[in-house]
Amino acid sequence: MCGIIGITSNKSVSAAIINSLRKLEYRGYDSAGIATLSNNEIFELKAEGRVDNLEKNLSISNMKGNVGIGHVRWATHGIPNNINAHPHSSDTVSVVHNGIIENSTILKKFLVSKGHNFKSQTDTEVIVHLLTEYLKTDELIVAITKTLKQLHGSFALGIIFKKQPDLLVGARRGSPLAVGYGPNENYLGSDSYALKSMTNKITYLDDGEFCLLKKDQVEFFNAYGKKINKKVLELSSNEAIYDKGDFKHFMAKEIEEQPITLKNGIREYVDNINNDINIYNFPWQISEISSIMLIGCGTAYHACLMAKYWFENLTSLDITVDIASEFRYRKNKFKPSTLYVFVSQSGETADTYAALDLCNKNNAKTCAIVNVIESSIARDSNFVLPIHCGPEIGVASTKAFLGQMLILYMMGLKLGFMNKDINKIDYVNKIKDLKKLPELISQTLLTDDKIQTVTATFNKAKGSMFLGRGFSYPIALEGALKLKELSYIHAEGYPAGEMKHGPLALIENGMPVVVLAPRDDYYKKTISNMQEVIARGAKVLLITNKSKDEVFSENIWETIEVETSNNDLLPFLLTIPLQKLAYYSALKKGYDIDKPRNLAKSVTVE
Ligand code: AGP
């Protein structure tokens, strides 16, 4: 949720820290700050809002120093302002933190009783004063291990010390933290994306570990202060360092990239010679699996809901779906024959990771479907199916959603075939249809004009509904989420068949309602539901697929027809107009499309 960077170097670090903070802003942007150490003095600078504000102040300050830390914040404790911005410092140490210290109130009481003065409302500040307290009597490693032991909750930390001229310390429990190796300098970062412009050699800390970095030395320690060895990973350096290119926003670019990213995903998994789907070293016999549980948050959860329909059609396995933040606290009955699948673009979502961790503690079979293959969820799952859609920067997930659905669909196809639930002919035909999907998406992306004409009505309305049945229901939920998170308008996704059980009371004259009614098995029923809302004054935007049959209904406000495909693939196509509706609605409102208010790209706290 917050972003951390640290650098220890043979040259001044403030500019490089600011540059890295820009790459981390997608993790949070309520406030930003930097601290450097020079001539045994800690220099600290903070600003509310974006990194730009920090940089403006930086130009007027003298942020000297060859070791420093930086932070972009998504507020958890204490309002977003200068005082609560990180770093937090005493006259001994300066700290940046990502995570939540759950026992900060008790620790603060103890430290105040020891004479420590707190400036902020944050939980983080207790770390500063604990370290300061222990350093009065203990040497460095002991002070660090004692401090970390006192903390309950999650943290990724970057720390500099007034009396340690070129030392940078990192520590991790529950929130990701990576070490990067450079020429005459070394780095700390919340994720590899922040470090990629400086190095592709990365080591990830695991929970309970901490590290001591100097410009020419890196040491790792376990929670007891014992030195340990860690692997150095070489990241794929062909990952383009993204910029928006000709697009106004990352989200616009990522929507338009979907034909390419789907083609990449299909190429990664479809064996064209044998007309087969290759899930590589799947570590289990299909006979060992009788049920599958799909787990995710937000858009990833919607991909799981979508996959349930596919898996039910393609396999005889029992399929359940759960929201990660609910699953992690349930009284789950773990069975050896259940495969738990964790879907996550970032691979760092705290709730999804906690659900995975719970499964690992119960020796369950786990599989990750992620976009960031170096992520914690990927690293700690038994098996990984990467999405391969490249870094997704826009906070509102688009190409990763279609990528998640693609991997899930191919997984359902493959398991259904392995389980002999679908025959070879159907299997091969569905693979052939799947290969047409990128072109169908390209065609559907052209539905721009009508979408732009309807956004004004959505923007003026006090709320809207998105309705669908069967396959279209999860897509209705996703369309509503997109509109909510981008244009801050209330929008509700609902099963079309459920409207008569209460929500129909919401419908009033002129209310915009999106009805997803492709010509699938639910079409006629959904059209009936559509007529029910039209009869009560709704302005219906009907999204269906091209067909020679007319839609038999009057007073439809607008109709958008997506391309036609086999029914399995319609959910991909129906999503496109909904992504664009949310995008153009936010554009018309002049909102920040890539960084919507109150949100962050990777939710690494509960
Ligand atoms: C999607 O538009 C949202 N930004 C959000 O719901 C996101 O899908 C959710 O936080 C899960 O993130 P993950 O896929 O990285 O785990």
C-alpha cells in the first residue's frame, strides 16, 4: 500500500530516490518524503500529495548525503499530511514503513513513559522510538532484533542511523521488500518495479528477516540476528520500463493493449502443434484433485466468479469461490484433494497472501495466477501460472483482468480434458476458438463513439445498476467496480434475476442501467428483466453481441453490440465497453484516471 526506497552509494542519492518514488506512486500517493544522512546529520523532507510537491521542496533544500530512504504513503493511521508523512525520525534514526503495527498504542504508552516525544499520529513512529531506546544500551544488531520482536503486525522497513554513515537497514514481515545490487551502491525497494531502472539483480527478504546494506556490502540476518545466505535473482531485463507512449493515461494504453496481451498469454500456453494447452509441470495427478477453490480480491475476485461458470461447464470438479479477506478468517475444512487457486495481479495483496499462508500452514495444494512472477504469492505457492500481460500501472485493473480470465479459462479447459470431462474434439475446437479472441477484442475495442455519448448521463445520475445473468453476472460486477473506482459514482452490479427481490425499488425515471444480454442461454430471461426496469423509467444501455436477430424490445436508450464468438468467450468481449464507459466517465469528470482517490495499485495491508 505504501512504497519504500532506500539507497546507499558512493555518490549523492536524493535525485535517484525521488526518481524511484515516482515509480512507486502507484502504491500510494497521499504524501511523500525523503531522509538522507550526511556528516552525521539526518536531513528530512516531506510533502503532502504527490512526489512533484516533494521535488519542488527538494530543490530549495540541501538534501546532501550518500545514503537515504524515501516513501510514498497510502494512509492507514493518521490523516495524509506533512506530519504523518514518512520518514519518521528521532535524533538517532530515520524510518520508512509499509504495513500496520497492530500494538502501536501499547508501545507508544511504554515509550512515552520512557520520555519519548511523539510528533505524528502514525503507528510507524513507535519503531523510531523503540530503536532509539534500545540503541542507548545495545549494539546495532541486538537493538534491531529487540525492536522487531516487539512489533505485532506487518512491516517492510527502511532505516538509516545517525551514527552509521553509509548503512541502510531493511526488515520484512508480511509486507514485501527487495534488495537490489548496483555498481558501488545497493538498494532497498518495496518491489522490483521500483528497482528495475537501477538493477535487475534482486534478492527478496522473507518474513522475519532483516538486512544491512553498504555501498559495497550486503548482509542478511534471520529474526534472531544470525547471518544467513540469500539467493540473488536476475530479473528479465526485457521488461520494458513503461511509459504511456501516445496515450493520455496508462489505463487507456492498457485497455488498447489487450489484444496483444491476450495473444501473449495464448502463445505462452497453447501448443499449436498438438492443439493442446500446456500447463507445464503441473505438480499433481488430476486424480488427486476433486475440488477447486478460487480466491481473490476486487477485480481478481470477479475473475474467480467468472471462472466458476467455466469450470462448472468444462469439468466435473466441485468449484467454490471466496473473497480472500473472508476466507482467511473462516473455519475452513482443508481437504488434501482441494486445489486452492490464488488470483492476484500484483501478487502482493495482503488478504490474498494471508489466505495463501493459511493454506500453506495446512499443507494444502496451492496455485497462483499472478502477473508479477517475482511476487510473494508466486514465490510461496506450490505452482504458478503467470498472466504475462506486462506491468499494469493503472490502479484500475483492465488487461490483467482479461489476463486472469484467460489463464483461468485455459486452466478449466485443460483440467476438464485431463479429467475426461470434455472430449478431444470439443477441446481442440475450443482452443481453435480461443485463438480468435485477440482479433475479436481488437474489433470490439472500436466501440468508442457510443460509449462517449452515454457517459454524460452516467455522470449526472446519483447512481446506476449493472445487470447480468450467468456468465454476464461477474462482468456486471466488474463493470460497476470500474465505474465506482474511476468516476466515484455509486454503481451496483446485480444478478438480473434478483432485481424483483428488492433492488427494483431503486429504479426511477432516467436512472441509467447497463444490461448485459449476449445471445447465450440466459438471453430471453435477461431481456425480460430489462423490460421490467424500462417499464419503471430506467435508461437502459443494452450490451449484447452482433446477431441477425433483432432485439425485441422498445425504449432501449442505447445498444452496443460486441463481436460474436462461442459463448465461453463472450465475457471477455462484454468487458471492453464497460472498461471504456468507466474511463470516459472519469475523463469527462477530469479525475486522475491512473491514480483514483483513496486507492492504490497493490493493497499490501489488511
Ligand atoms: C481493480 O480495478 C482494483 N484496483 C482492485 O479491486 C484490485 O483488483 C484488487 O485490489 C486485487 O489486486 P490484485 O489483483 O493485485 O491482488
